[in-house]
Amino acid sequence: MVKIRLRRDGAKKAPYYTIVVADSRYPADGRFIEKVGTYNPMTEPAELKVDTEKVAEWIKKGAKPTETAAALIKKAGLEI
């Protein structure tokens, strides 16, 4: 199954997340199909960039976002 989920990047105690489309069998920080956004919770206010067109296209193809990814996508302005 294809999922839209967060991939953790960044240093220790300074997380930076990439929103990716990945097969659910791949490791959480491993291989992915496509990068569709970024999320940086360390800035004030938190920085969120999502390519809503790509996300909508993947959801139409059957990709399921995780709870956290769905909340961020909704915050970016795309209704799921």
C-alpha cells in the first residue's frame, strides 16, 4: 500500500521533516517514491510547505496519508 508520511531529517534535537509518498513496506527513513513537501517545527512559527497538487494526485491514485501527515496536509489547505 502506498502511504503519504513524514520522513525525519535534521540533527539530534533539531528535527526537520520531509513529507514523502512511500510504499508501506519501506523503512520509515528509507526509500520513497516522491517528495511532496517539508515541515520544520523548530522555526517560530513552524514552516510548512506542501505541493497540494501532487498530494491530491496521489490521494486520487489511492495513497493513504498517516494521521500526522493528514493533519499537516489539512493545515496546508487541502481537504482530505
